[in-house]
Amino acid sequence: MPESIQNIAVLTSGGDAPGMNAAIRAVVRACSFYNLKCTGVYRGYQGLIEADFEPLDARSVRNTINRGGTFLKSSRSEEFKTKEGRKKAYENLISNNIDALVVIGGDGTFTGGQLLSKEFKFPIVGIPATIDNDINGTDFTLGYDTALNTVVEAIDKIRDTASSHNRLFLVEVMGRDAGDIALNSGIGAGAEEILIPEENMGVERLIESLRKSKKSGKTSSIIVVAEGDKSGKNIFELAQYIEENMDEYEIRVSVLGHIQRGGSPSCFDRVLASKMGVGAVEALMDGKTEIMIGIDHQKVVHVDLLTAIKGEDKLDKELRRVADITSV
């Protein structure tokens, strides 16, 4: 282990995700296990600029593995996007005897961390935490599994109402640029159609599919729509178009919104966070920097931060094929 690594800071940034607290806990306890100091940074990169620091030890993170959100708080910092802001953050790290930094978040968080590391040669390791699962180089991101379970549970309840009233429900889920939540929850909840940003199904094909479903004997339908879908300007416009072209259904819209971010993390996310948190500390101890801790076939892997940020996250075509077959 490089002698210079004696105090590791940890922060969360960007949108919160279930499992962030579990990851912080793993970082803190790994530091304690290896006799290192750990410093919590409140409010993400803004907290770095304002030196909003607090020492953390193994007891500081008790009873946090089951909590959603992030007790270190999160925020977006416009000042950190400037070279001057990053210089101030770096100077605060140095003046507080912090030798390395673990950043927990998505591509925006990683972009900030990569710039800070590159400009000031400061050791930084990232842990991917975003419910969209849209980070390249890892099979799963923290919060994704929990969000999926939240969405499926919500759709199951919506289906009860849809079946009772012969209604067509359009359910909007998060996923501005990636359709992982929509595709997986749609299959898991038995949706008739799934609309995702990676594919523009087109409204005419959607209408045709709904008519086929009606002819096959379906009296109600669920359409799962990722927020980044391009079939209409928004889900309400899409609902209006369907209503104007199909009078067979009563149409309702349900936007799940930020309910998908909340809640106690699933067991899967707690275990994933623990593996990634320990992996981040051990990577820094081994002299690694500008990497993300990812998971590839259940194994911890190191991924270059630029690859994680700029790599292309491809649609799982097999899942799309399965969705088409099982929705007949």
C-alpha cells in the first residue's frame, strides 16, 4: 500500500439511489479494517468546495445499510464545474490531510471526479450509483434493483385497477437516456407494450399492437413508457393520441416519478454496495486512480473512468425479443 494513503474521503453526488448509504458504510468500515482514517464529505462536490467534512468511523455508520437516500446528502455544484472551483476543492482536501477520494454517483459525478484527478493528480475511485443502470463497464449500478422492484410492485397494483375497469394504463418510469428500468419492469410486470429511448416504436405501430391485443381477448392493457421515449413529446400527448384513435379503452396515465428513487435498498443492492465499497478502498490502497469499481459476472472489476462515462451502454436485444414474445 502506498504510504501516502492514510485518509480516504467519501462523497455522494447527483441523484440519490438506494444503496448509497450501504456503499458509504462499506467504505468507512473497510478503512477501519485497514487502519485508515475516513472522512465524510457532505453535499457532494459543493461540500468539497466548502470543506464540509466530518470524520467517520465504524460506529458512525451503524444502522445505515438499510436506509434509502444518502445521509451525506447530495447536491449539484455549478462552481465545481469551473477550474477555480475544483482548485478550491483540491486545496481543502490537502489542507485537511485527505489523501484520496471515493465518489459515489453517476456519469456526472464521474466526470467531476475524473477532472479533479487529472488536473491535480489526486487519487480518485468511483462507485456507480444510479437507478437508470446506464453506466458502461458494470453489469449493475447501485439502486437499479431496488428501483425495479418498486416499479414492478406499483404496476402490479395499477393492473388490479386496469383489469377491474377495462382500462388502458400508460405508466411512465425513469430512464431519460436508457430503457433498462422500462424493459425489465415491463417484462416482470407483464406489460403489453414497452416504449424505450433506444427504439422509436412509432405511434402507428403501437396502435396496431393494441388493436391486436384487443382482438386476442385482452380487456385491459399496461404500457410501460420510459421518460425518454420518443413516441410523443410526453406521455400525456401519447395518451391523447391513443384516445383519439382508439375508443375501445378508457385511458389513464400514471407517472411514478421520484417514488422510484426512494425506499430501503434490496438485499441485492446492499450486497453490491458492500462489495463495491470494499473494492474502492482496496483499489486506492493498491495505488489505483481514475477508475470505477464495476461488477462483471459477479466479480469486482476496475474500469477506466472515461470508459465508464463515454462508453456506449447497449440495449439488451435478447430482453427485447423476450418482451415481444411474452406480450402476445
